[in-house]
Amino acid sequence: MALQVVTANRLIDGRVVFLADGYRWVEEIGSARVADGEEPAKALLAIGEKAAADRIVVAPYLIDVSSDGARITPTRYREVLRALGPSSHPAFGRSPSATLAAQR
Amino acid sequence: MYQYDSYDRTLVDERVAQFRDQVQRRVAGELSEDEFKPLRLMNGLYLQLHAYMLRIAIPYGTLSTAQLRKLADIGRRYDRGYGHFTTRQNLQFNWIRLEDTPDILAELASVEMHAIQTSGNCIRNVTADHFAGVAGDEIEDPRIYCEIIRQWSTFHPEFSFLPRKFKIAVTGSPHDRAAVKVHDIGLRMHRNEAGEIGFEVLVGGGQGRTPVIAKTIRPFLPKRHLLSYLEAILRIYNQLGRRDNLYKSRIKILVDSVGVDRFTQLVEEEWQQIRDGYLDLPAAEIERIRAFFAPPPYRALDAQVPEYEAALRRDFRFARWVRTNVTPHKRPGYAIVTLSLKPTGGIPGDATDAQMEAVADLADRYGFGELRVSHEQNLVLPDVTKADLYELWKQLETLELATPNIGLAGDIIACPGLDYCALANARSIPVAQQISKHFSDLTRLLDIGELKIKISGCINACGHHHVGHIGILGVDKHGSEFYQITLGGSADENAAIGDIVGPSFGATEVVGAVETIIDTYLHVREGGERFLDTYRRVGLKPFKEKLYAAH
Amino acid sequence: MPLIRATGVVDDPWLFVPDEEQLPEAGAVIVTLARWQANRDQLLARPTPLGLRLKSDQPPSLVAGDVERFDVIALEFPKFTNGRAYSSARLLRERYGFRGELRAVGNVLRDQLALMRRCGFDSYEIPPQVDAAAWLSSLGGISVVYQPATDERASVLTLRHGTPEGQGRGDAGAHSRDPIAPTPSTSTRVG
């Protein structure tokens, strides 16, 4: 069962964002809308691409994640770094507990 | 250093206005990202993992203190209070907002700086020896010609959409501190038999996926032909360089595929058509620019400075720092000081805005208001009197810029890697930090001696790992970070590409592997051999055996 | 596709005839290099002006001796990132003495017009639906140029030192700068 979220960089400031409910883009992966399966993922990406056309974000794409109910964690380490911030500058990142916790 | 005249100022000011308009058109939707991307790249603006990264040009690595203060100010107001000095003598800010960039560029223009052509498929920052103008072995200051090339290449209408990026470096000394042999074009200044100074022209060097040492295509080029000859080379490359494959587009691939003789012939044939024409470099322009690089008002000092020598005897920590971080100056009584941006366990090449401000003050007090950036990611105060060295050192210590490790294993070169860079496969900064911490014993570092460790987070080799004495390349193996080690690389006049030692090492094994390599060297070295000397004598075998003994 | 010159949007009297299409008996046509090489004599025998379209991998040296046969040469930019045509343009003007209309076609972007102009182009095929006036405003580019190129603008080197320019460009220095001047000899026959 493949879980995915859509991520991109915001056009105006380049910050990492995730597609959340209601066409919002958020910086915390914990609030991202999770797509379960190929069709929902395609639909989610289509929303992302519309946002790119609307100049809200740049280059949206799908990433694999796992969810244990409380946290959403990207599968690829590169995406973990994008979600959390650089490991070399913890002060510039988002703390794991704040970031990965799924909000209800 | 070079100062803008009204033409230079007009150019950067109009460029800022042009880019402001381009950003506005992008935000308004008149430009797609595909169309905007080359435009922002040609203004040094990348979209990286976490934000936009702005790469500011520091032409041939020379900065005034006013410029450094502006960089500190920009870092403070528009970024997160620090900047990263790169292997091409530029400065990168990692947390930039697109909407701020036109204002940032305007601020840079106010101190005669820009981010023009620090990215994109065009001619990039022309780099030089970071000891230019003050090194004892210098034939002529290469920065004069770097500035000439900089202007000729800026917004060159024919060469703004090359097959790929193009990097030029110039050395004015026989000992090459500018790594010219691993550049697309390397220029080595030297004298011909008649005693005239000109350029050896080397083409097709580079790192990345296919590392190559540049080949000489013209042993001696008189100065007046500099621009016409470069134009000929670039024209051949623009026409014949591959456009179909991103990884085969550099000029090194072209030189390799047609052969250096044929390539030389093509360049010479084109050059014959355009030489002695409107691209002839006027002697008046050389002299005009030379005047900006005239020696500053040095005082007539004695070579022997009693208080300095007394301090050396009295304070062994000062003496230790002098030994590694201070280089002889061509003027008696002066010294060249390298500020280490490699504190133990720190991030190589990073400086905070506070450090930059402090360094600017020091460059004013202990110099002539100028400093340098080296491609090994350190800063240089080029004109410190020996009498001032002790005072300077104490202040550098409080700023954490006096780690006595220049040229030693702690003086690590590392790209930002996967922590920041969208191109990377693995992180490089934590590896640098671990190695640095492991070799924090300064006595041991000195005993090991000269050892250049260079780390890249991907095959693009921005960390210059191919020319490290020990090179480390981050790779992605089944989703995990692994590190491939090379040995015996060198970036100087005896340039060499490092040899791959064997299968890659996991993230937790790298430090141990480096330790094994160094132990092996210490075990087999003879006389006063540096690591590189030992490697050249004994080859890969002893290292390979020790590293993979358990496998 | 709309065509612009320094003066503004202009009508395009030329017809580009791809290889697979038949040539009309008369009328100003632009043909490919392949067609020119295969049918040179017939093309020269036509009563109407002739144009040539070169792909980015077709060096102008291939028509070096024949440039005066063409009233227009169109150089393709297959993708805007492929900058070969900038060199081709300069060579056509400065090496081979082409004096007719030098047209940029293909993936032409607004922010490249100034560069193209400096390399000797004098007309530009732009995408439909764009604001042509806005595009034209980009044609001038930055008012200061560091290096000499094909256009006659004085480089900063010249402005600083008064070095005479125009040397080394052969007789191509006389190429038409007036965008609506009739092209030599055959202009009266443009339909």
C-alpha cells in the first residue's frame, strides 16, 4: 500500500511545502494530505500542478511516505532532509516532533 | 583592486532593473519556470532543497572591506546570518527569497558587486591565485587578466547559451594555486625565451563525471591576443559542443572526442580569421586595469622583526599557527595570513555575519582594506606586517578563525552536499565534521603534514574531490549514503586525478577508512615525505590492502 | 507566426516551404539546406527572391560562397538553450558577408532578443499571443556592452580608449541596419 504526499518549493520564497487539505500548502509534513494508491496520488499531483501553473509553487512532485498514525515520514532520506531541514543546521530546521506529527 | 567606472556601474544597475522586471513577469505569469530558470541562473539564483540559494560573484576572489561588510549585512537582513565561501571563490547564501533578490542585487550593485553569470551555461567567475599580487614567486598579477576576461565574458551575446557551464582560471605563478589544469580554460602566465610575459593556454580540464587534466593547445600566447584567442575557443565550443546529452556537454568531452590536435587546429583556424582585429586587447586597457592592482603603499620594513621573533619563541601556540597559516610575502616585513574557516568540527567555508564584520575590521586595521577568498574555502589577509601578527592572531583566536590547520588534514574542502543541494546524493558536511573532530589533535595534524581532504556530495564534484590527496565522493547506494574514496589527486601544476581505492564505505565507516589510510601512510613514509609524495612512490596497493583487509 | 523587427511588428512576405511540400511556381520562398543543395539550379532560376533556413547543426560555412543568393536566412533555435545560432549569425555577417535579413526562428524568447540583435539578427519570429510591444522593449537590452560583437555598438573598450572598431569585419560592416530598407536587387520582386 503506497502512501504519498505532494511536495514542492513555494515560488516566492523557495521554502519547502506540502499539499494539505483545501488546496493549502503547509511547511509541516505532518499536515500534508496523504494519498493512498495510484489514482488518489495522480489526482493530488494534478492539484499540485495547477498550483504551479498558478505560480504558487515550483515543480511539485510525489514522494513516498509512511505513516504510523501519529507521524508522516518520507521514505527517501533526501525528502526527510527537505521536511526537517539541513542536518548540519538544526536551528534552521523544523523539529521532528512538531513536523512529523499528523494533525487531526 | 578594480573599481567601477560609470560604464561598469551602468551595466550592473541596468541588470538589476532587468532582473527585477523578469521576477515581476515570472510572478505575474508571463514567464514560465522553464523560461525563467535560465534567467535567474544567470543571476546566480538556484532553487535548492530548502530555499533559493544566491551565489554572489567575488571576481578572482578579491574583496574590499566595504564589500565584505555589505555581504555580512545581506546575510543578516535577508538570510540566516551566515554565508558559505565556495571552491570557486564565490559566496553562497542558502535561505534567500525570490521576492527579495532584486533588492539584494541592488544592494550588491551599490558596492560594485553582482551575481552575474555565477550559474547557467555561460562563462562563470574567472578565478585566480588567492595570493595574487603578494606571492614571492609571482611573474605577474593574474587578476589584471581575470578582470579583462570578466568584462569580455559578461553578457557576451554569442556565448550566453553554451552547451554547458564554462570555467576559466588564471595563475600568475609557476606554483599553481588556482587549479588551472582542472578548468575548461586554464591560463598560466610565464615568460617566453625573449623574456616577454604571455599565457600558456590549456583547454578541456574538469572534474565531474569525467575528470580530465587540461591539455596545452598553445604554449605561448601574447597578451594582446588574449581576447581574440578566447573568442576562438568559445566559438568552436559553442558550435561543436554536444547539445544532446547533459553529461557530455563540457568542452573536455569535445577535446577528447576530436582529439587535442584536431581541436587545436580548429581553434587556430578560427583564430587566424579574427586575430589582429577589433578584439585586439589595447595596451591602454591593460595599463588602466593594472593601475588598480598596483602595490599598496607598503612601508619599507626590515625582514627581521625582533618582537615577532620573540613572540614565536615565547608562545608555542602562536608559533604553531604561524607555521601553518602564515605564508611569506614578497615584501620584507610583511606576511600573508590565511584565516581558517575550518574550526574543529565546524562546517568548512562557513562564516557568520559577525565574523565577516570582524574580518573586515581586521583587514582595515592590519592591511589595506582588502582580503581574498581561496578556492579551498578560507579567507586571506594579504598584507599583514610581521610586527602585527601576534596581535592579529590573538584576535583571530577569539573569532575562531585561527585554527592552525591550513593545508593539513583539518583543512577540509567540502561542498554543501545533500543537506542543502538539490543535486547531491549524500551529505558531505557531517563527514567533514566527523573527520575534523577525529583529527582534532593539532600535534598529530602537524605530524601527518600536508594533506588535502576534499569531499563532494555527488559526481558534480563541487568539492573538488578528484583533486584531493584524499578525495571522498558521496553516492547513493540502495537509498543509503555511501562514500567512495580516491587517493593521490592534486590540483597544482602537477595536477592529477585521484585513483579510486575500491568499494565505497558506509557513513559510519568513512572516518575509520581515512584513519586507516593515514596510518598506512605514516607507516611507510620515508624522509620528509608528504602524503602525496608517499602515495606517488608506493601507489595504491598498500592502502587498498589495509582498507579491505577484512573483506 | 508574428515577425518583429526593430521598428515593430512587420508583415512577413516569405513562405517557408518544408521539404515534403511542393514549391509554388513563384513567390518568395524560404527553403531548407537540403532542398538548396539538391535543387540549387532550379531554385536560382526562380523569378522571385530566395531564402534559406538552417538548422542549428548546419554550419553557415556550408553556404559560404552563396550567401549573396539569399535575401533572407533564417537560423533555427530548436530549443532556446541551444545557442549555436548565435555563432552562425555572427559568422554569416562577419565572415561570409551576408547582408540580407537575418531571422531568428524557433524557440525565441523575449529575453534573448537583445543578444540576438548583437549577433547580427534583424528579424525575430515570436510566438503568437505575446505582447509584441513588450517584447520589442527588450530588444535594446542593457545600454552598455563590454565586448565588440556584430552590431555596430561601441564596446566599453572603445568608449574608454577610442580604439577604432570595424576592423576585421570585412565588408560585412556595411550590412543593413535599417530594418525596412529594401534588400538589394531583388526587393522589387517581393510579392
